[in-house]
Amino acid sequence: MAQAYEDQDQLYSLTTPGTIPVSLATAKSWLKVDSDADDQLLTLLLKVATEYAESYTRRDFRANVWTLLQDAFADRILLRRDPVASITSVGRLVSGSYSSVSASAYYLKRGQQASEVLLASGEDWPSDEDDREHAIQVVFATIAHQRTSSAIMGILRHVAWMYENRGDCPDVTSGDFIGNGAALSGATSIYDQFRVSRV
């Protein structure tokens, strides 16, 4: 199931997740685990910790592809992920099917904490989209943030805490277990150094 979250009037879906920035071998070395018995669990914990780090900071630590849905076009379409590498497509629902907007009609403006899709000079957004929620779709790609090496330390701490406390919760993917683990392991104090402000 794709990772998804709502942000104001926007819905983000992680449609193509990138490679986890911490290898299983690195995690096992950090944890001093020699056996292969828990490889499947550790792989799951690495995925969970990475997704938490990206959600908490709003920065991507792997090359992901996202789909953004919003109700209508705007002069500035804000992309609340960082860092954005490129726009794959912009489309709108016309008679129930997505139809692409010409790539020459818009461009990507990269920012420090968020990027924007802006209209090119002399262009206008189409006005033939269906009058319904999520009529606008933007598909875009991110790259690993320049602070990924710092985030890796947070991910390793988080994984270590969840691994060592796995018997305390029947579901290691539950929100409380993950969030508490990030705080108690010190991962969130690492992430707070470069977390994007929520505006």
C-alpha cells in the first residue's frame, strides 16, 4: 500500500518509493547482529524508520516519486516535499480521465523548504477540468536530501530502539510504537535540526 498523507487541501501519495538509505548490512553492524534470523524484521524496521523520518521532516532521504492531488489549479502549486528534482507531469480530470498539460506551460521553482510549479510567461492553466475534488494531479520526483548522512544516524537509532523493544508491542508498525521509538531513541532530536516548518 502506498504511503499517503493530506496536507491542507492537498493529498500526497508516495507512488514509487526509492531505495532505503541504510542497508541491512549497515543496520546489522550497528546493532551487532550476526544472525540472519531477523533480516526480514530489520528490513521492515528500516522501511518504517525511513518513512517516519521523511514524514516528520518533510524531506526525502531517497529518490521517491510522488503524486499530488488537489481540487483546482492555482497560480502557485506548492510541493511540500524536499528536495524536488523534477516534474514528471501536470494533469487535470476532463470527463473523468486525466489529461496532461503541456510541459511548456509551466516550470519548477526550487526552494529551500518547498518547491513550486509556476506558469511560464504568457501561459494560463486550462479551465476545462471537472468540477470535483482532486481534479488536479501533479507527479514529481525527489532526490535524497543533502543531510541524508545526518538522517541515517537518526534512522539507525530509531531502528535500534524498535528492535530492542519489539516484544513490548504486538505491532511494530503501529503509530504509537513508531513515534515513541523516534522520541525515546533520540532520532527526533536529530531530525529537528533540519525539519521543514509546517506552515
